[in-house]
Amino acid sequence: MWKNKWRAKSAERVVQELKLLEDKEFKNIAISAVHSASTYIKSMFISHYSISDKDTESIVTEIDVQSENIIIDIIQKRFPEHGFITEE
């Protein structure tokens, strides 16, 4: 009985360790995605870009939309099963 209990704990630990690895990988990919989006934003900072009304009290630029798309595309390539809730 002791051995079975120990094996169950070991399996649980393996699952936890795999989750931690995936979380760490996701964090690294998310950081990379943000760096890519910020590079795009910086490159567009002094250029002309379109602005449109998002609703009655806010606006959205093409830079906002494209930087969001960059982040989503990078994350989806590695984690296609992830969903997104976005602002733009």
C-alpha cells in the first residue's frame, strides 16, 4: 500500500513539474511577443497612422490593432489551443 501511495504522489509531482515548465515557456513566449510588438510600435511612432473611433469615448489606432495581432500571432504559434480576450 505504501508503494502505491508513493507512486501516486510521484505522478502528481510530475504533472506539477510539467505545468511549471509550460508556464515558464508561456512566460518566455509572452515576453518575446511583447518585445516584438514594442519594436513595431517604436518603428511606427513617428509615422503617420490612421485613428478611428472605437466607441463614443475612445479611439483606436492601426498601431494598437497591429501590435495586438503581433502578440496573438506569436502566442498562437506555440499554444494554438489558447484563447484570447482582447481590448482592441
